[in-house]
Amino acid sequence: METIKREVTKLKKTGYGFVKIAKTLSISVKEVRAICKEIDEEKLLNGNCKNCNSKITSVRGKKIKQFCSDRCRWDYWNNKQKAGRY
Ligand SMILES: [Zn+2]
């Protein structure tokens, strides 16, 4: 499954459509669509902290995290506020 995901990503980058990807990997268009959806979701779930840029992984079905910790969230908004004052 992971290999197929990688192949789909590669073909998508080349500009292949769902049908062409399906034909190339001999899977159904429905499967390609499902895999693409999964890839997009993973991209959303894997982000970087807006403050310290460390990697964060959000939990599927929950709100996408923007900060790795409360401390970073606090620092970020604090710095933003300070920057706005000058
Ligand atoms: Zn952070």
C-alpha cells in the first residue's frame, strides 16, 4: 500500500490524471481517488510549528495543530503583538 501511495504521488507530480494513474498502476480510478485523498490528508496533518518550526503531527479528525506546544502558541502571539506595536 505504501509503495502504491509513493507511485501515485510520483505520477501526480508528473501531471497524470486519475484515469491515467489508474491505468499505469493497474488499479481502479476509485482506488486512485481514495489514495489521493489520503495523501492530501497526510499533508495537512503533518505540519510545522509556526513558532519554532519543529515537526508536528495532528490527529486525524481533530483540529489541525499550528503549534507544537502551548508555550509556542503563547510566544508566537506575544511576539506578533509586540511587532505590531512598533
Ligand atoms: Zn514550537
